[in-house]
Amino acid sequence: MSNDMCDVYLFDEHKVSRVKANMEVVDLAPMLSIYKALADKNRLSICYSLLLEEKLCVCDLANIIGATVATTSHHLRYLLKSHIVSVEKKGKNAFYELKDDHIKTLIRTALAHGDEDDEE
């Protein structure tokens, strides 16, 4: 039998009931939206770029990810809709940044976790 499976099928009724009750009241949709948005290489690259350089315009980001301005704008709209980035318009330019520290922490943590996997 596989090492990641139980040898017998038993479960802790108390723990299972408690978790199921919590799952009924928590809304996982916002978290799903964040992870779905970050599951794209270009969007994740945009977010990582904004982690390194706090504010960047669409032209800078397009150059960084090697995409057209139109494609980059599409990804930025998706990230805006997912509440991952915010935008500040200055004259004819729009500067994007990560929305808050929660998003920055999420990206840093994922990066650190990925580095741990590389060490094994």
C-alpha cells in the first residue's frame, strides 16, 4: 500500500464534523479567485515584478514579461478584478502595484516554499 494512504478506513468523527461545519459557513470563492489569478505564468510574473519594484506602468510590465501591451493590459485587468493589484493614474500613465501586504506575503511565502522544494 502507498505510504500516503491509511492502511484501514477509519475517521475521527469529531474532527470531520467540526471541519465540515466550518466548511459550510466559510466562503472559499475569494481565495479561489486569488489562486486562479496567480496560476497563470504571466500574471504571476507581473506580481513578482511588482514585489521587486513597487510601482510599474503597463509598458514596463509588458517589457518585463515579454508580451504586448495589449496582452499585459488584459492580465492586469484580470488581476484588478481579482483584487490583487491596484492602479494609480498619473497623467497619461497608469502605475500598478500589489494591492496590499497580504498579497505580498502570499507571493513571498510561495517563493520561499518553492525554494525549499528545490533544496530537497
